[in-house]
Amino acid sequence: MTATTEINKIINEDNLVYKKTNLLLDNEMHYCPGCTHGVIHKVIAEVIDEMDIQNETIGVSPVGCSVLAYNYIDIDWQEAAHGRAPALATATSRLMPEKYVFTYQGDGDLASIGCAEIIHACNRGENIVVFFVNNAIYGMTGGQMAPTTLEGQVTATTPYGRNTALNGHTMKITEMIALLPGTRYVTRQSAETPAAVRKLKKAVRKAFENTTEKKGLSFIEIVGTCSSGWKLTPTQSNEWMKENMFPFYQLGTLKDE
Amino acid sequence: MGDVRLMKGNEVIAEAAIRCGCDGYFGYPITPQSEVMETLMARQPWEQTGMVVLQAESEVAAINMVYGGASCGKKIMTSSSSPGISLKQEGITYLAGAELPALVVNVVRAGPGLGTIQPAQSDYFQSVKGGGHGDYKLIVLAPASVQEMNDFVGLGFELAFKYRNPALILSDGAIGQMMEKVELSDYKPRWTDEEIQEISGSWATTGKKSDRERNISTSLDLDSARQEQFNHKLQAKYRAMEENEVRFEKINCDDAEYLFIAYGSSARISQKAVELGREKGIKIGLIRPITLFPYPTKAIQEMLGQVKGILSVEMSAGQMVEDVRLAVNGKVPVEHFGRYGGIIPTPEEVLEALEQKIIGK
């Protein structure tokens, strides 16, 4: 008996404990090795699949590395101008209140250029889900400083490290958002270990269930890595994130009403 | 005779939106057009037709709400005045790039910058030559009366959906603020989900059904060869608009030896100047472009055998006159007369300008 036939005996429906969700398309991903976006996409796609809401869900992708998110998850998508995803989602949700509407935004998109749109969508309590991927840098444009860049962090536009006197302070926008009465569920998660991914998935499920119950806006920050922008290997990036980002961006749920 | 009222132009925009089955209005206050959203909020159309009305946090947010709503195959509009329309330009080019139908109303005030809240026509270039980045065109309708404020809301949506392209009503502070008799349109129901499916099912993001591919509302394509092809497609669409959608009015043109060309408020004033001129025995006519894009180039060219000179009348420093000169191509003298900064010219001034700049030369 050859090894292949032996494997084929093992791979059968009875033994299947895990498979890629059908919602995750087979298009080749453009993300760099070690990037967190791929895992987050997978988790979102799995939850949409498990809740059986594929035909009721509209995603809004941002400008940034995840601009092409619509190539990977098999749902209807709108591609927003830089920072404006919450405005698109607001209209979409109000015009089709029975649908599940989410935005998927990076830290440059959400915390910098789109600061007004996210704050006001949160404050109005739009019945949407916001995924905020924070890797403390602008990835797509080549690793420039974001509002979320840590003090002392080297980026293309802070080549000597972020200096608060020159570049301003690091922004914890999730804490600001948790203060707004329109938000019902605000949590900060990560995706660097299987355990973290399982926790993230629970949070994503809860957020979409809040949409079902018309509870208002659910906001999930995911602290992630940018190996290319940070100029580190994927493994080093996870270590750097744990050492530098987790103490500042503390994981956990800020609000759950 | 239908439902005839005495109403402000801005109020009529709101009323016409409700009556034509508009699904959503997203706006931000700015003088001199704030009555549009105020009227909608007072009318509470969500109780009657289900229309969504939302005051956005900025013009930028409002136009992006339009993008989101339009992506769902709904009839969506916004309105603003010049400085606010400048802020909307990013969203407008994205709408054009994603081939989304939507209606934008600009009740123009004088600029540049904050300028003043008085009427002007100094946003012509912004409206017909682009405004935002990239090679795109809007369908631009120029109302000259409160009645046309009513009529062009329905027409704007009709053309926007026909071409999957944003349409713009280019009004001004005079027409927005003045009260006139208007016959309001009959109520048309909003489209049902089934109708939206039939009209826009091939592209609207209403939730992916198992019998179709996912719909994506985007203006992005990183492949230059495909991007060029897409631009060819857009240009073909604009040529089709030029072929099929030119609208204009000719007044006293049959025997005209001189011609005014003017749109909107300036056309109303120029029409009076035609009367004054004819009382003095001067054979003047008026061409009033109703669509500014596509522009009535051929209608102007057809007059070139009989007219001795043309005066383009605008409340600007001379913008539309460039399109008149392109149409005329040097065959007869073309001059511009304009008041600006919020000043509305009198018919006497307009006639005097014709006499001095064209007839007297």
C-alpha cells in the first residue's frame, strides 16, 4: 500500500475535524507572510458560514492592505474611499435594516483619515459590526507612521522613532469609542495563537449576533502584525507585538451591554 | 391640473424626492440650500414612503453614504452648496468610477473659498469638466425655474439609472430660495426588492444569492490594461449621453441675428433682455442649455449661418463661454458677460452688454 492511498483512507468525511469554509475563496492572497489579515478573514468567513448569513451580509472594505478583501470572502462587497467605510455601512444598514453589514478597516483608515466617520457611526449607534485591524503602521503605502504607532517606533516617516513632541501621541481610539453611548460591544482581540483565534471567533460571532438583535454597533479591534512594515520575520513580529503592543493595547473587552 | 403650490425651489427638491420614490437622502446643512433637508425632516417621509433621511456629520460622510446606498441599487441623493460640493468631489468621482447611479444637487453660491451665500454660477467648470480626479463626466441638469427643480429630480434619477452614472442638478441660490408656482409630480412608489433585483440585480450589493456571483461595488482595478478598457467603456457611455440626452430650449431664435446663451437664473434674465431688445428692434434670440453635460453644441452650431454674434451670459467670470467658443470655433464673435460675487445682473445690463460687446463692435 502506497503512502498516498494510506492518506486517502484517512482523509474521509468520518475523520474530518476541520476544513476551509466554502466562503473563503481560492484566490491567491496578496498579503505578506506573517500578516494577520489572512487569519482574520478566515475567522469572519467561518462565522458568516456557520450563522448561514452569506446571502444577507454586505462587507465594506477600506483603503489599505485589505482593500482587496472582496477577493477573498464570497459575499457582496462595497469598496470604500479611504476612511469612509462607516459612512457606506451606515447607509447600507439603514436602507436594508435586515442585513448584516460590517466594515473591515486598518488603523490608518479608521483612526486617521476616517476618524470622523467612525466616531459618528459609533455615536449614532448604527446596527453594524466594525473590524479594526491595528498593526501600528501604514502597511500598503510602505510602512509610514499611523496614529497607533508606538512611541519610539521606527517607521518610514519616523526614521528616528516616533517622538511625541514632533509626531503627537499614540492614539487608543478603541478606548474613545467605548465611551460613546451608541456602541454596545467593544473588545480588543488578537490572533497570534490558536487560543487567541478561538477567542476572536467568539467575539466575531457575538458581534454578528448583536446585529441580529439590533443592539447597535459592535466594535472589534484586532491587534495584529506587519512583518514587512516592521522589518521583522513573522516569528519576530509576534514576539515584538507581545512585548510592545500588548502592554499598551491591552487585550480584553472594554464594553458589553 | 395636478397638485399646484407656491413653494421655494429648495423645498420642491425635497418634495420631488419623496414623490419620485427616492429611497434615501443624506445631507449636511449649508446655506443657501438647508431647506432641502429641513423640509425632508419636517415631512418625515420614513413614515409615509419608507424613505431614509439622515443628517451626516459632514459633506464627506454624506456623499459616502450616497455611495453605500447607491451600491444597494437604491435611489439615493444628496444636496449641498458650493463649498460643500467641493468636499463631495472625492465621493462623486468614486461614484462615477464605480458606475453608481445617484443624484447630487448643488444650489450654487459665490466663491472661491467661503465666498458668500448669494447666488452664483461659478461652479460650471467643477460640474461639467470633472471636479474630482480622473476622466469622468456627470449628467448635469440646469433648472431655470422652481418647476424644473421639481421635474429634474425625477429626470435626474431616470438618467442616472439609465447610464449607471451620477447626475447633478446645477441650481443656484436664486432658484433655490425663490418661490414660484409649481405643479408637483404624482407620487410614485419606491422600488420593491423585486424591482431592484430586476433593474440592478447584476451589480447591486443586496446580499449574495446562491444563484449568482458576488457583486462588488468598487472603482479599483490595479491592472492597467483592464483599467484602460474600463475607461474606454466610460467614454463610450459619455458619447452615448452626447448622442441621446442633449436638452435645450430655443427662444425667439427663428429670425435672430444675435444670440444670448445662458442657463439657469441667467437664462431667466436673458429672456427678459431678449424682450427689451426686440422692443428696440434688435432681433435677439436665446439658447438655454438645459443639459450642461452633454452640452447643446449642435444647437449652437445650427445658428451660425444666421447670427452675427453671440453673448454668453453667466453669473461667473466666464466659464461656460469656453464651451460656446468651442462650438462656434471662431465663425462668429463670442463674448462673455457676467456679474459675480453674488450679484445678479439686470436685464438692462445684459442688453447693454450685447450692444457694447457685440453689436457696437
